[in-house]
Amino acid sequence: MWQIKKVLSILFTIAFALQALAGSAAATTLYVDGAGTGNYTTIQDALNSAINGDIIMVNPGTYPGDITVPVSDLVIVSSSQYNAVIKATGSAFNLDASNTTIRNFDIIGPGSSSGYTGIMDTSSFCTIQNNKISNFSTGIGVSTGNEGGSSSIISNDIFDCGIGVSLQSTIDNKLNGNRISNCRLGIDIIDSYGTIVYNNNFNNTRNVQPTDTSSWNTTRTSGKNIIGGPYLGGNYWATPAGDGFSQTHSDANGDGIAEEPFNMNEANIDYLPLVTPRTEPSPSLPVANFQINITRGPAPLSVTFTDLSQNATSRNWDFENDGRIDSTGKTEIHVYTVPGTYTVNLTAVNGNGADSELATITVTEASNDNSEKNETEDNDASGDGGDSGSSSGGSSHKSSGGSSGGGGGGGSPEPARNVEVKELSQVFITNGKAVKFEFSKNATCVVYVGFDAIKNAGKTTTIVEQLKNKSALVSELPAGEIYKSFNIWVGNSGYATSKNIENPVIGFKVEKSWLKDKNVDEDSINLNRYEDKTWVQLPANLTGEDNIYLYFTAETPGFASFAITGKAISQVQDENDQISAENRSIGVINSEENGTEGSEPDEDSMNSNTLLSLGIVLAALAMVGLVLKTMKK
């Protein structure tokens, strides 16, 4: 008996050892590398040598297709996702053995009308996962007969194919997490049953052609779905034209699932189709920020503030940080008339809150020669806080303006309510250079302001204010038809004077429609400058025209308040006729004074003629007497 037991024990041990050896053999990994560093240089060679349970590890490189899997229970995987490329001239993989896994390949076919298939599964229990498959007549095909199937097609990217996935005569297959796009047909199901299709993203000319009943969604489950929504359910149905079900149906409650099912036909319904989740936007808080053109200079100092805040619907300027709102415009000009240190506070506001930004302005004593260099700041003002050193009445604000009359510094005294529109232009002024401020936005009638600089000024701002009515700075309007009234302010602290600039000129434009409506003679257009409480007419020269405007230039002794005028054609003719009549009157008077033919002789002229005649007679008698006396002798 003991001998029998001993034999049985030995046999059991041998069997166990053989089983262990078999298990060890099943875990073999075969490496494929086209460069020759692996066990094999082609995938097919590795498959031909494999046994059940082997892993075929394919290193990055490009490999031929037409690969047949003859052994069951194999895993064929790219060692680096999508870096092992199968470039097929026919079909890429033919899965003739069950329980095969194909993973992480980039599989490229010969054409979407070639008749070939990227991966053809004719067995059962296969897994096709995380592959890119493109340019085949069919991306993935499963045709196993009614006895086969149960394959899983998971997280593949299938595109540019005739048909993305084709299921024919197969059962119990599952598709989830796939992106199938730019195909003529997304999924085709014929004589196949028990198919489960959920959490896929379809975006094709035609997405589905079901002839047999399938399940198109799983139960509503919390988890990130294929388009980033918060729940798993059905599929996302889109088209390249943007009119897919999921693209045209809304999400009322934010769960990323449409409020109604997607009916393909009576037997095939996606009860939980995915849509882009409705999200409540995060509150956009304002971020205060502004730019200033100058941070330091002598009084009176004119400073331009420009709001650069983000997400703001309104703003409040406090130019002296005294808690009082000075202005609410986007671009403002404020004049500091008293030396001191001032803190500017901009508060940006929207419906969700407010934010503030500070900056410091230093105003120094005005120098007699105005030679102190202004410090400009081109970057965004970031303010360092600090207390305001201003006193009551130490500054003034005008929402329009710049330098004072004649361009001599200070702020515009024109009331803001009388400013129709204004435009700013900035240039860097260097001694000896011609300066031209161009107003490219065409907001006003002024095209440019120019002069020759004879003193450095750095970055300088010129402002044009086009007015609604007569300027508050003038007592009356000039004679003639008024086209536009406007002010020009150049620079800060008295720069634009004859000490600093030469040959100032203004380019302006006049609408042709105004000339026509007012019947104004274009030759009568003049630029008028207000100076010493009177209007001085500056001749204008026509320089060009387009379909809308006539363009003029006029030399000016300085910058201040201006008006463009013209005369009606009838008025010009009357003036010409009056001049002609005056000339005729002057001609008559001159003729009478010069004694021209046709004038009546006056009394003095007649007396002169009589005396002349008498003298001639007496002279003749004297001559006769002398002749007679000579003859007697």
C-alpha cells in the first residue's frame, strides 16, 4: 500500500511541476523591433512563434499590415501609445483566434474606399482598445457567426473611414468610450443582437444604421463621460454640419443629458443622450487698472488718465483720494494747479463687485523757464498708495481738454456738456524735428496738427474738442456760415508757445454735403482763430478731396479756440457786384480829376484859355509892328 501511495505522490509532484512549467511559459513576452533590437523584426514573425498567453510587445516604428493572429489568448500591444504604426496596404489585423487583445496602435489604411478593414474580428471574446484607426473602408469589423462575438471595442479613435464600426452576424458585443468621426457612416449593425453601445462620441455624416434592436445607453451613473459631463448615460450624437441631436438639444438641469431621448427608430432609442452640460459661469469680478501719461511735472500739470480695467461696466475716478467721485469717463484729463503729492484712486465696478487701483502724481513748483523735465510713464499705473498732499482748490478736472488757451498748459476750461466729441493723439517731441499729431479715428473735423519743435518735450498729448455749440471761451461766433467749432490743446505746462514751436499748422476737413446743403462756395472756406477777444481769419488752402470731404490746411499763430466758416454763393456774388460798382464810381471820380474827354470845362479853365488867346494876339501884333518899322527905314 505504501508503495502505491509513494507512486501517486511522485506522479502528483510531476504533474504539479509540469503545470508550473506551463504557467511559466504562458507569461512569455516577445519583443518586436524593426531596428533588430528585439526578438523579432515583424509582428507576424512573433505571432507565428507565440503560444497561448504570450504578450507581443511592439516597439516604436512603422510595420506592415496584413497580420493574422493564429493563436488564442494573446496580447499584442504597442510599448508606446500610437508610436507603433501599422501602415497597411490591405487589412491590418485579422483576428482568427479568440481572446485576442489589440492595444495602443496607430493603424493607417490604403483608403476609405479600398474595401479593406483596419481590424477584422472573426472570433470571440476579443478586446480592441486605445487604437487610432483611419483611412479604411471599415475601421473595425466584427463578423463571428451566431455562435461567436462578445468582443469589446473600447476607447478607440476611428476616423476618415467609410464605416467606423460594422457588426454583422454577431452577438453580445460592447462599444464604449470610442470617438468615431468624419466617416460616411458611424456604426452599422446587421443581423446582430445583444449589442450595448454607450458613452461614445459620434460625429459623422450619418451616425447610425441599426436594423436590429440594440441597447444605446447604460444606467445614469455618476462619472465623467466622453465629452466631460458629470454622468454616464447614452452617446453624444453630432454631425460635421452642426445639426446633430446632441448639438441641437439643451440641458436644462446641468447633468449633461438631454431632456428627451434620441429615437433612431421604434426599436432603437438612446434614452440618455449626452449633450454639452449647461454650466453657470463663474462670477466675473472687475480688475481695476489704468494708464497715465505723466506722473511728475510743474504746476499747472495736466494729466490724462485712461481706464484699462477688465470686466468693468462702470468706473469712478477720485483724483485726490478724498472719497469724492470726480468723474466716470473712460478717458479723463485732470489738471493739478497746486504743487503737492496726490493719490489717484480708480474704482472699477460691475454687478459682481468692485476693485480699486491707486497711483501717485507729484506736482512741483512751476519754473520760470519751464525747463523742468516731465517724467512720463507709458506702462500701466500700479500706484504705491500714499496720502494725498493736495489742499482744497489744488486741482481742477475737465473731461475734455488739455493745455490752456493757445496750447499754453493747464486744463481745458470748456464745459464737458458742450463737448460733442474729442480725440487724442500722442507723439514723442524732439528738438529740431517736425511734429505731426494725426487723428486717425476721424472723430472730429481736425485731421492733423503740426509744427516744428525747437525744444524737447518727450511724450506729448494733443487733444481736439469738437463742440456742440459756441465755445464758452468766446464771446460770439465769427461771421458767415459756421461748419464746426473746436478747441485744440497741445502738451502740458505751457509748451506750445513761440518759445518752443514754430510754423504751427492745422489740417482739417469739411463735408461736401454741408457745402451743398448750405450752398456754400468752397473757395470761401476759412479757419478762424479766437485771439484777444476777437476772431482772426486764417486763409485756408484746399489740398485734396475724396467722395465725402474737402481737405484744407491753414497756418496758425497758435492753438486755442477755432471755427470753420464759409460764405453762401449768393453772398459772394453780392460782394463781387458791390466791388464792381465801387470800382466804377472810383473811375468816374478819377476821370473828372484828370480832365478826361467828355468832361464839362469849369470856370477857371475857361479864364485860362481866354488869357492864353489874348497873349497870342498881342504877341502877333508886336511882331507886325516890328516888321513895319524895319520897312520904313
